[in-house]
Amino acid sequence: MADQAKTLPPDVARQVIDPHSYAEWDGLLDTFDRLRLESPVARIEPDDGKLFDPFWLVTRYEDVMRISKDNATFLNNPRPVVFSFRDAIEFSRQATGSDMLVDSLVVFDAPIHPKYRRLTQDWFMPRNLQKMEEEIRAIAHATVDRLVAAGPEVDFVKLVSGPYPLHVVMQILGVPEEDEPRMQMLTQQLFGGQDKDLSGTGLDQMTPEQVVQLVAGAVRTFEDYFAKLAEDRRANPTDDVASVIANAMVDGAPLPARDMAGYYIIVATAGHDTTSASTAGAMMALAQDPEQWARVKADRSLLPGIVEEAIRWTTPVQHFMRTAAEDVELGGQQIKKGDWLMINYVAANHDPAQFENPRKFDAARSPNRHLAFGAGAHQCLGLHLARMEMKILFETLLDRIECIELAGEPKRATSTFVGGLKTLPVRFVAS
Ligand code: HEM
């Protein structure tokens, strides 16, 4: 039997949708702990429906897993995959005929999604990624060279965890280095725009309408940029992923221009701020625990466990949204066809029913079946790349850094979607 739907009190609802609570983190985790026990599938009606549509917040690991794996019942389309303003949805509908400004893998469901996903799936598998290893290692070396030269006291985010994954993604897309700052800014505007220190746009001071206009401008710039890149890769194909997308055929035809642009945009944007956040989190955990640094320096077999735990512990992608394709019961609640749901990965990855002592960074955690990469049909396409990048970077750091410690208070970004550290002051001794 379904329970009577419980709407969360306004202060709790605000906490869930307020980017500042994601910067504070511990208070938010306390709220998720309470909700998981009291109303694991909770109705949220933010702002009396003025700015946002109501949705169900899902906080238990087991429920987030069920939704992620059942993509026939819980659709990515047609409602935006990311929690957004009502106005943003309306604007997008008028501008593009779709609820999203960008149509990409995360927006499609079957039957289109598997056809599009298959195009690059093999490229992102470990066997193919191996051929990137030397290039990635060279980027890691150059990054650590810059760190060592700037030491002994630096902001690790600014010097290492921020630029490194961006260089890697731009390399796999074949975007020249001089265009990287533009790509970084555009990604911030699309993903993390709520933090004024990161977006450089003062987005937090703008009205929802101004925000939507700005993001739409960022999307247009991306589209123009990648249209030129695709043209080049059709004329001069290489073995990079940009060439795979430019020359892809689905049902006997090349991708429509909007879908091709969306494909580039998702690869360009999904791959760096996420990996930056888990990389910074891993370093924070190690800098807080010098003995752990010494242990893994001596025994590199500990590294994969550290990487995996950092990804869980940080959970850079904090949520995605789904829409119910039919009436369904979930966590004791009756969900109606068309209802909007937030699968909150932060809450799921801190569920004590799945992870003992979830707030602790435990490099030996086993099993560690976290949901930071999602699950099911949309599970992160770049998960092997993300792990490989982190492993290579930390191997390089462990070779070159004798010991490292915190040199100040790390700060988290204000963002409801992709979040993590925006500063990590560290002090180190080079080997
Ligand atoms: C999808 C997380 C790195 C490309 C996703 C999803 C999550 C996620 C949660 C959605 C899963 C779902 O809806 O079930 C992360 C995290 C990363 C990371 C935490 C780093 C630690 C990367 C990298 C790339 C990438 C390096 C590629 C360069 C994508 C793409 C999708 C995706 C293309 C859409 C897949 C689809 O809808 O079929 N990622 N990601 N990600 N990710 Fe990642």
C-alpha cells in the first residue's frame, strides 16, 4: 500500500534545491540521512511552484539503483535531465522545440539512445583507451612539472585538478590548447554556473531569464565551434573520438546537425569538471592523512581503491532527473505517470544501508558499488577514462611528491548539479 504523499516543509525543500547547501555539504548530508529514514521518496514543491516544477526526491541507494536500471519506466526524456527553472524549460521549448537546449545522449531514451551510444561505446572501452595512455601520461607529467615549479604552497584545484582533466578531454576531442579557456568557461556556464567564482559571469546575481539567455548563448557558441571541428574531421579523419562522431551513420544517415553538436557538447563538458572534482577530493583525503600518502607511495596496488573511493566520497554529479512513463509505486509512494523524480547520487552514495560509515574516506572499502557514475543504460560513458586519468595523475604525483598536507581550508563550489572543491590549498615537499 502506498503512503499518503508527504510534501517536505519549505525549509527542507529549499535546502535540496539551494546551490549553497551543496557547498556546505555536511548539513545537506544530515538532511539526507533524516529523509532516508522518514520519507525516502519525498514530495518537493519548491517556491509554491513559481520557479520550479514539483518533483520527488529519492534518497535511498536501493531506490536510486532501481530507477537507474529501469529506464523503460523512468525516462530521461522529455523533461530536462537536470533540475532546472520552469522558465528555462519554456524558453528551450520555444527556441528549439525540445525541453533541453542541448539534445545529447543523456536526453535520449530507447530506441534512439542505444543507437547513439553504440557509436562511441567501443572508443571509450579500456582496450581502445590504452592507446591514449602515453598522451595522458605526458599531460600528467606537464601538469605535475607546473605544480612542482610553483611549490611548496599552491592551490591544487587551480594548478592540477582543474586543468588536467580539461587538457585530456580537449586532447581526445582534438580541440587546440588555445581554445581550452573558452571551453572551460562554456562548461561552467552550462554546468556549474551557480558559483560566481567559477562561471566568471555573476550568474548568481541574474534573474532566471538572464541565466537562460546566457546558457543559450554558450550553447550556440559550442554548436558553431563543433560544426567546424566536424567538418574538418570529415575531410581529414583521425582516430580521435571527434572523427568517430563526425563520420558516424545511424540508420544509414549521418547524425542531424543538432544531435551531432549535442554529442560533442556532452563529451566536451561531461568529462572534465566531474573528473576534476573527484581528483581534488582524492588529494584532499590524502593530504588530510599523511600516513595514507606514505602507504600508497610504497604500495601502488592501493591506488585503484583510493581512486574508486574518491569518486564515491565526492560524487561529483550530484543528481539527475527522470520522468515516470507510467504509474508506479516507489519507496511506499504512488508515483503518477508524468511525475518528475530527482535521483540524488550524493544521498544514495551516503546511504548507511549500503556503505558502512559513509562519510569516512575508506580506501579499503570493498565492495564499493557506488552510484557516482549512475547505472543502467545511461551509466557514464567515460567511467574507464575517468579512472584511468586519475590513476595516471596520482602515479605521477606519487613519484614526484614526498609528502603533502593541507595548507588552509578547502572550499566547495555552490552548485546543485556538478559540484566539488573549488579551492584546495596544499603544502608539499617534492621528492
Ligand atoms: C553520464 C558521472 C566522467 C562522459 C554520466 C552520468 C553520471 C556521470 C552520474 C549519468 C548516469 C545516469 O544517468 O545513469 C561522471 C563522473 C565522472 C565522469 C562522476 C568523473 C569522476 C566522465 C568522462 C566522460 C564522461 C571522463 C567522457 C569524456 C559521459 C557521457 C554521459 C555520462 C557522454 C552520458 C551517457 C548516456 O547518457 O548514455 N556521467 N562522469 N563522463 N558521462 Fe560521465
